Amino acid sequence: MYIATKLDLAIKENKAYDSFPRLISVAERLLIGELRKDLSANKVDITIEQWRILFYLWSEDGINQQELTLRAKKEKSTIARQIDALEKKKLIERRSYGEDKRNKLIFLTKKGKNTEVKAMASAEKIIAKAGDNIEKEELEIFTKVIKQIIKNLD
């Protein structure tokens, strides 16, 4: 005989489907999917993970790998793989700094800088689409709430 669990009952009542963690997850997945499609349609040859790294470099060029890891809140190995891939695509380059030649800063190449226009246009298009039919004040409240959730968990 089957005994319903609390989760089964919550799903049946649609509570689990309306929980904010699930909704955040679904929204992120949809945003990423739309961005991936738009980047591809615009012939921007980067992954979402690479886009995230480039985004930080477009904001501040010439930062080290450790700083990228902190900003992206990703594992060092994940960032290292993406940096290697971006370097192979000639979108970034590593440059030594200081007396220890092992210390490297990550800089955008000309190609990496030129990629910003199309990549950011794609992102802005998707963000605008996501914000359709939502009042500015509602988006501001939503942003404030999401920031607080991140602060609570970080």
C-alpha cells in the first residue's frame, strides 16, 4: 500500500511547484536557455560560463584568476577550465605581473572586447523579455528580495 509523503501532498496541492527556490531555479534555467539560443543565433561563440567570466572582465579588465573565482562564486577548477577555453578562442590572454612570473592577470584581447557588443545585446534583449509585463517597482522589490536571499546564504 502506498502512503503519501508530505512532498507528495505538497506537489498535489501545487505548493512545491510554487516554492520560491524552485521558481528561482526555473527562471534561471529559462534565462540561460534563452541567452544560449540568442548568442548562438548572433554567432557569438561562447558558452554561458564563458559569458559570465567575460562579463566580469568587461567590467574590469586585468584581474587575476582568484578574483574571478570570488566574483563568479564558482570553483577554482571550473574557472580555470573556462579561462583555458577563452584563451584558446583568443578572447583573453594571461599576462605576468610582479616579481613572481607565475602571478597572472587576465586581460581581454581585441576580439574579447569586440565580443562584448553582441553578447551584451543578447543579454539585454533576454532581460527585457523576462521583464515584460512587470512594473518597474515590482522588479525593484524582486531584486531587493533576491539580494537579501543571497546575503542570507553567502
